[in-house]
Amino acid sequence: MAAKRILLGVTGGIAAYKSAELVRLLKKSGHEVRVVMTRGAEAFVTPLTFQALSGEPVRTSLLDPEAESGMGHIELAKWADQVVIAPASADFMARLAQGMADDLLTTLCCATEAPIAVAPAMNQAMWSNGRTQRNVDLLKADPQVSLWGPDQGAQACGDLGPGRMLEPAALHDLIAGKASGPLAGRRVVITAGPTREPIDPVRYISNHSSGKMGYALAAAARAAGAEVVLVSGPVSIDAPVGVEVRGVMTAQDMLEETERAVNEGCDLFVATAAVADYRPDTCAGDKIKKSNKSMSLSLVRNPDTLATIAARDDAPFTVGFAAETRDIEHYALDKLTRKKLNMIVANDVSAPGLGFNSDNNAVTVFWPEGHESIGPGSKTVLAQRLIALIADQLTEKAGPSGAC
Ligand code: PMT
């Protein structure tokens, strides 16, 4: 990875102290770093800290003749290969989204042609606020801007939820485009969420899958170094950082999009989606009127994405899920053999507070030589253990890199 010239913008937030570690990591891996701080950032960390770590003067003001005579702000904007704003406060994101240039950092963002990565850090309620989310949508639609995070979890103020800045090591790896971890160099395709099978233009057959399990697995696979494509039914969750999400609606769409993704190269396929097994054999062109006392729907079988991928001559290492309400082990092992899978993750979807549309789950993973139970626990933590286990089995079967 060639050394880059990184312009790091630090805005006001308690996470500003973590950016000192980011500068240290970037310098250690040979990058040139210049730091620009907003007035708010200076209330949390002193410019001297960043100057000592970057070995360069820190810029804080647009109207500083002395600093401008060293490297003018337009020159600085042109100098950067990559702009990273970490932490990015709600206020800064609002000003960036509006294209404002009312301080040095926003002016640099207007003047630079380099990609701008924004690592949000704020209280969870501020992140979820409708006005912040409108600004997030504007930034997502901006081709020059990437959003890196935020992460979920415990916050400095004691709240729990989305809004934590990504850890310096994760930001460093994103800047370096570097993949490290047990799935580094692997391409992973994951399905998630429900499918919707239309009955007429306004009605459909579906299920309670929220996509949380599949999205947590995609985030864990990405954190383990994989390049991840997530084929997702309709859900209301943000794409995990660094994961490519391809939206689908029906079971047929899910099969076609997954085959496309697998054809592009795939070492590991994980089917987490709750795909409708049946669909109405026709979809009415107009809304069906309630003219009869009763009505019946004729259903036909949907294609099975998991079985189709596992049956390919060039099948990737394939992991299925089994959603069961009784005889869990028996049905899971039957699916493992019948669908020719490498591993199967069984969950009891009748257990209260676990499985469908919940933040928590408990699973038992089976593979030909063993099994392991994980949880109950949060889907995020469960997904990390699952990915570690899957990576172990994949490496044992396929060797340290390359497709099976
Ligand atoms: O999305 P969440 O709210 O987080 O909930 C997570 C979950 C409960 C949906 C998840 O943990 C889970 O159990 N996913 C599998 C759901 C399911 O459809 O199970 P199944 O036993 O019916 O199917 C077995 C396997 O075949 C699954 O890997 C499924 O993705 C796959 N399949 C099934 C039918 C079909 N037509 N195509 C498929 O690929």
C-alpha cells in the first residue's frame, strides 16, 4: 500500500482524544498526516498533541496569515490524497452537507478534490434525530463523501446505541484499504432479511425477519478482513461500513442476485435470509376486491438459493441457517446433509426474545466433525464468534487463501 497524504479534520467531541492514536498509527505505517482542528475540537484536545504526533504544524484558523504563508488552505486542499474527518460532530456534518465554508475545515472540504471520509461520533439521540439523519442522507448521496460508521455500543455519556466513532485501528485499516483478520483476501456473499411475495399491487406474503442477524454477520465478516456482498431483502437497517448491499424483494430476485454475486467470485456463502418457501402462483394486476366471503390463494414453491449455490460444481464454502421450532438438531442435521452444506447454524425461533426480529439470539452450529453452541447473547457478539468459527473451518478445508 503506497503512503498517502492524509488531511485529518478533528471536530468537537469526546472521541477527539482517539484521533491522536489514529495519527500515531498512520505515521507508523508511513503516511504523511496534516491535522486541522475546529474550535470545538480544541476544547477537548490541544493542537500540541497532534503537532507532536504528526510532526507538522496544526491548522486551526482560516484567517491566520502566518499559517497561510506556510501552506495556503487551497494548497493544503490540493495536497491531500484523502480527507478524513474523525470525529465528525453532528454540527460539522450539517455544515458539510450544506456545502458551507465558514471555517478552515469546511472550506478545505469545499476546495479539495480528494475523497472525504466522515467518521461520525455523537450521542445516540443526536445521531437518530431526524435533522441529523436528513444530513446523513445528503452526505450518502454525495459521491465525494463516504460515511465510516458510526459504531454501536456504550457511549461516554452513559447512553447505549449508535453514535460511537469507529476505533482508530478500524479507521486506519479503512484509510489504508487494508484487510487484516482471518477472512482477509476472501470474498463473502451473505443473504439477509425476509423476502416479499406479491399477491396484488398492495399485498404480499412475508415473515418477521428484520435482517439483524445477517447484517451483524456481514459486519463481522468485514471486520475479519473479507470483501462482503450482502444480498438483502427489504429491511430498515443501515449498510454496515465497507459492505456492499444489494437490495432484492422476492425469492426469485434473491436467487438471481446471489448467483450474480457468487459468479463474481465467492469463497464463502452464508444464507441467513428467511426466504419465503412459497409464492402466489399469480400476482393480480389490480387490488383484489373483498367481494367474496372467503378466498384462497394457490401457492407454488420458490427456488432455494442455499441449495442452488451448494449444488454448484464450483460451490463456495457454504453455511446455511435452520430456523426451527422443535427437533432442532434433527432438522438442522437433515438440512446439512440434504442441502450438501459445510456448516449449519440452528436457532430455535420459538424461544421468547430470541431469533426473529430481536437483538438477541442463541444458536448451535453443526459441521461434519463437530458442533458448538453460542449464546444467548446479542446478535453482534454472536456474529463475531460465528465468523471466527466459520473462518477456522474454511481455512481447514481450503487452506490459508483462495476458493475451495
Ligand atoms: O433477520 P432476523 O430478525 O435477525 O432473524 C434472524 C433469523 C431468525 C431469520 C435467522 O437467524 C435464521 O434463522 N435464518 C434462516 C431462516 C430460514 O428461512 O430458515 P429455513 O430453515 O426455512 O431455511 C434453511 C436455509 O435455507 C436458510 O439458510 C435459508 O436462508 C435458506 N433458504 C430457504 C428457502 C429458500 N427458498 N431459499 C433459501 O436460501
